Amino acid sequence: MQAKDKPQSNTKINALDKKYFREIFMLHADPADQKIDYEKLKEIFVMVDFKPNDKQTEEFKAMFEKSSKINFNEFLQIFSLKSNN
């Protein structure tokens, strides 16, 4: 049964993880636009005890250089990057 619940690849986020990530994201998102800024992202990292390495930190900062806030789908991409590094 565990093999069935396991994602097919280490970059794919399963439905349960997605629900968990959405709940965390919405706790920090601006209610007006349902987006977070870099400071909120860092708060989420503290909350989930994730300490990005230097390469990840640079990738995350680059995301926010394009736009000052990110939406939920962009947030999920961060955790796909996390699983690749």
C-alpha cells in the first residue's frame, strides 16, 4: 500500500502534500491577492524547519526579483526545487 501512495518521481507533489502546502501557504498569504512575498516565504521555511542551502536561497531570491509576490503554484515549485537539491 505504501508504494501506491508514493509519488512517481521525487519532484511530483502528491495530493496530500499539496493540501498541506496549501494550508501553510494560506496562513501566510495576503487575503487580498492570495500571494506571499519573500519575507512570508522565510516565515514558512521557519515553520516547516526548512533551511535552504546557498544555491536554493539564490533560486528563491531570483523568483522574487521577477515579481515581489508569488502565488500558490509558484510556491509549490519551490518545494519541487527543494526535493531536487
